Amino acid sequence: MTKTNSTATNLYCPKCGKTYDLSHQHQLCDCGSPLLVKYDLSKAASIVSKADIAGRPATLWRYKELLPVQEEENIVTLGEGLTPLLPLRKAGAAIDIENLLIKDEGIIPSGTFKARGAAVGVSRAKELGVRQLAMPTNGNAGAAWAVYSAKAGITATIVMPEDAPKITRNECAAAGADLFLVRGLISDCGKIVGKMVREQGIYDASTLKEPYRIEGKKTMGLEIAEQLDWRLPDVILYPTGGGVGIIGIYKALDELRQMGWVSGPLPRLVAVQAEGCKPIVDAFDKGEAESTFAKNSQTVAFGINVPKALGDFLVLDAIRKTKGSAVSVSDDEIISAVKTLAQSEGHFVCPEGAATYAAARKLREKGWIAKGERVVLLNTGAGIKYPDTLQVDVPYLDPL
Amino acid sequence: MTKTNSTATNLYCPKCGKTYDLSHQHQLCDCGSPLLVKYDLSKAASIVSKADIAGRPATLWRYKELLPVQEEENIVTLGEGLTPLLPLRKAGAAIDIENLLIKDEGIIPSGTFKARGAAVGVSRAKELGVRQLAMPTNGNAGAAWAVYSAKAGITATIVMPEDAPKITRNECAAAGADLFLVRGLISDCGKIVGKMVREQGIYDASTLKEPYRIEGKKTMGLEIAEQLDWRLPDVILYPTGGGVGIIGIYKALDELRQMGWVSGPLPRLVAVQAEGCKPIVDAFDKGEAESTFAKNSQTVAFGINVPKALGDFLVLDAIRKTKGSAVSVSDDEIISAVKTLAQSEGHFVCPEGAATYAAARKLREKGWIAKGERVVLLNTGAGIKYPDTLQVDVPYLDPL
């Protein structure tokens, strides 16, 4: 066995402070809160340098000292990470943001950022001896966990709404997952998974109910810092459903600051939601610490149709601590942004990712984003996973 | 303007030897053959080292001395290249190939290897002042050229069979391409494009009718060499439609050999086709230098449904010069391989990529692949682009 040199020391509860060890399976804290991973960051800063990391392969495992997996042999990888961070000159100019960038998470196994959480989550599940896991999903997380579980030899039980993107259903089935459909929302799927977990003792891989998915998502923040030569941007806009990504990015940047690898204020984090499902935006506007279940939620950006996120309080905390914001955009604005990004920049993004462009436009118009600020849009997935987002009418030509 | 330090010197015809300059638009040679790019390889070996390349960003532009683009400003990039090369331990053991690897071209903008040809092809088109280009496509090439053309501000006219994967239609439309559908095969689309090009003077971006797409595809070979620490594998299996990839890989490895960066015999290159469309396999078996148009061709692996490739003679030459082979597999074998790779390895690949696994099995059974040989499967695209490859029947659960 070869050690990864992970500097993870324990799990801790961000609500009540209770700690847990790393060598056993843990789900939520006894108090009901998600658990987070704690690292010995001064040790991390002493055993690895920025130059060391620059010389490593182009996957998220280049940050292994800041990841929880203990043994190299337990790493389950499909080559995920170090996705492109690219300038959007034309689309930026169109909304008066000169220094606009996109972090394109479509260029990753399974085509969405969910691969990061699955890679680290499944690796830790394997390390902890998990044989079967279960989760509710809006599609993409289930697909990612299904393929990584297949690689690891773990049985994945996936429960998704029948309206989830069809391709994610096929990915799960192809990977040999135990897949079930539900005529309802992800919250309905979550109840079913909860019952399975209670009654059958299956490992619960639901969003934030195991502590390692967030560590995979965290690597988006590490990469943004490294790709900008360890100078942080002013604003990061993130499409927010369960919110694990925004929590993870905040955690990553905070850890880098503690290591002394970045300095100055953290980027202002913006949670972007759809008008048809905006519990975080409402809670932010009202100054509340937690969100309220959004009834009858609906949006074309299926991945962020999450009526109530378990980690809502952590999302709100990350936004407020960074002087960020929460913004909602309409489905029409989302569709329009998909077209603009594809036509002017060649980035065919998912509707969730497109929502961040629409939100950036609004925040610039209001002056909340200032002239000259460096702004990163987080595109969480490839547009090719959503064949029905755009209605296309194509003319025919006759064969000669 | 910043020079790329490209060592390209001119174009040449592999059939009649005629040469052409790099500063004007060229299509086919006057003799009708595709043109290839020639480099000053001793200069390349003197101005760049393996260590230089190792320190560069993780895109195909790390090999810029061996690419034809002259000015950095003309590079049109969406972050393509350096796709994962990963071991397939379980799937390898299942077919008695211990040292089996997959080069996964699904992890790239637009989800297929076509992004490489488009990135380099569109960059050169931009450099040469092209304002409009046209091409026939089985879908994925059109999608890739549409998004890169959008980024470059070039108008792309794309003509595809109505049976091409629907998502590729949406990608083209989203990117603002002039898209047309045809009730026919890619060969019918090719005739239409030919007429457009003749009558309207549009730049012809059809397979091998411009000399730069192959240079993008070539980078798959450069990457395989670099990722294996400059020790070449024994066999590379490649799903072959137009065949640009296999020609490109051969060209890349031959150039590396001339530079002294690799030594020993080149990998045996295997062209993999579907039983329903196997013109290259037939020509190889008959010892012919060119293929014959495959009538009534049909296969689930839509991307390799190419009845007659313009570069067939170059494909056959590459196979023979490397002591390679050409193999066909059935659609049933392809579907079965899609499932095996997803279930045992977590790689949800396209049917074309899966065909290489089925072919490797056959070649091992015949003893053509020897025990212990290192074998690379080239997966040309992500399974998520083909939602209808697998028929999936999923049970429902009732909401609680």
C-alpha cells in the first residue's frame, strides 16, 4: 500500500463541533448536520509546494494532500479534473465585463462536475469497505456515481425522477446500477432512499449525507486558484441546487488562505438559481440562516430544481462571509444565455451553467459587479447532456 | 503577433509529391490526393525538449512546434486535448490482455475526438482568412467544427444525414451554424457540399479536403507517446470511418521517430470497422491499395458508417507499414462491448469506441495480439452523445 500523504485529520460538525474519526463510515452528525473534513493545513503547506503540484498529472488527484483518500490503491479515477478555465472575450464584452472567464466542467467524465464528487466519494467509500450505496438524483449525480461505482466494484442504487434527462438514465443502466424511476421530484426520491437506507443498512450517498463528495467538488476552487496563478478572481458565479459546489469552493479557498497560498479577500460567491426554484435566493434576501422548501418548483435547468438543500445554511454562510449574493434568472434568460455562449464563444453549456451568464449580466447592470473585475462563470456540465433544451427547426436539402 | 515556433515548412502530396506553400488556402492536390503538412523535424528536436512539453498546459497546443498554426493569436481553443489514458484491468483480464489501456476521447469539448481536428483546422482557416467553410458530416465532426467556427467568427455550413445523432444537430444549431439535413448518407451530403463549394467558392472543410484537420488528430498519437513516457505500445486499435485519426496517429509516431524521441517498431495499427460497413477491411484482406464503395452500409456505430473514405489509401498504407490489421465486428458485439466497458470499468463509451474492444478480443483469440502485449483502445467519443444505443427498461417506484 502506498500512502497518498493526505493531511486529513478527522471529520467535524460545522453546527455543533462534534468530531469523528476517518477510519469508519459516517453519515450525518448526531445533531443532523452534514460533516466536513478537517486537514492539518500547516503540515500540508510544509510537505507540498505549488511547483510540486504543477508537475503532476492533469487530474484532481494532483491535490491529494488536500483530499481525504488515504491509500493510492483506493483512488477510483476516470481521469477527472483540471477542466479548462478560458476567457469569454465576446460574451464578456456583450455584458460589459471585460475580464469574464468560464470554468468548463463539461470536459470531464460523464460530462458534468458531478464526476468530481463521485470520484472522491466513491474512492472513500471503497476505502471504508462500502459494498453498496444509494442516492436520489436529478440525473447527473446518479450517472456519475453509477460509473465510478462500477469502476470500484460497488453496487449503486440510484433513484431519479422520470423527468430527469434521459441520457442520465441510460448512463446508470449501462453502468449496471440498480436504477429506479419516480413520478415526482428529487425530494420524493430522497424519501425513498431514506427508507432503503434505514431498512437495509445501505451506505447513504445522498448530497451531504456522506462527507466526501464535497471534497471532490472542492477541487474546482483549488483549480481556479492554480489556473489563475494563485491570484483569486473577484467574483465566482455558481448555479446552485444542492449547493455542494459552492460550499466546496468556499472550503477550498479558505484552506488555501490558511496555507498561505492565496491572500487578500476571497472571491464574492454568487449562488445562481432559477426563478422557478429559488429557496436560497429567498432566504438570502430575507436574511435567514436556512431556506424554506420551495413548493411546485419548476425550471428548464433541471439540475438546480432542488426545493430544499440539506446544506442550505452552509451555502448562505459562504455567500455572506465572502460578501457575495444570490440571484435568480428566468428560464427565458437561461435559454438565451445558452445561445449566446454557443454562438459567440463555441461553449455549448448546460442550462444551469448558462444561468450564471444571465446572472452576471444582471449583477453588472446593477453595478454589483464593477467595471474591470475578474469574474468566473462555473459551467457545471456539457450542453450535450440536454438535447431538449433548445427547440431546433432545421431545413432539408434533397440528395443530388 | 507572437509566433508559435511551428516548424511546418510546406504542404506536400503523398501521391505525386507536388508541394504547396503554407500561406495560402489549399484543398486537394491537383492530382486529387489529400495534402499533408511537412515539418522540419530536426529543427523541432533542437528547439523543444520533452521536459519543455511536460511543463506546458494540458491541451494539444503543448505540441505547437509540431502543429501548423503560425501565430499564437490564431489559436482557437476550447481547452481540448491531453485526454486520459487509463488502464482497463478488469475488462483486459476478461479478454486475456493484461496490459489493456483506453485513450478516452470523450473527455474533450463536444465530447468526441472531432474536437482535435476542428481546433487545428479552424485555427488554420482563421489564419488563412477563411470567412465561410462547409462540410458533410455524420454528426460529430459537424458539431465540433460548428462550435470552433463560432469561437473563431467563421460561418460554418454543415450538411448531415437526418439519421445522425440528434444531439449533434442541436450543437450545430446552438452554435449558429447554417445547418441542413439530408435523407441519405454522408456520401449524399458530400455531393451537396461539393456543389456548394464549386458554385459559391466556400472553403471545403470536408474530411481530408483541407490539410489541417489531420494535424489536430495527430495529437492523439503524440499524447499516447508522451503519456506512456515515450515508450510506444505494441498495438493501437482505432475505429475507422474516414480514417483521419489512424492516418494522423501514424504520421505523429513517424514524426516522433524522425525526431529521435521514440525508438523501436511503431505500434501495429488496427483499423476497426463494423460488419455493416467495412470497405477498408475488405481492401486490406484483398491486398488492394484502395477501397471500394460499400453499398447499403448500415451500423449502430454511426460515426464509422463511411462507405468510401478519401484517404483510404493512406489508412491501408499506415496499417501495412506498421504490420497492423483491419478487423470488422458485428453490431451485437459492439453493444455487448459498450455494456462490458461501462459495467466493469465505468467507461460509458460511444459504439465506435466499443468496437475496438470487441476487435481486441478477436485478435487476442486468434493469437494476433500476443500474451503480455501492451494494447491501446482508442475511444473516439462519449457514450452520452448516443442516447439510443442501449435499450433501457427501468422499473418505477411509487412516491412515499
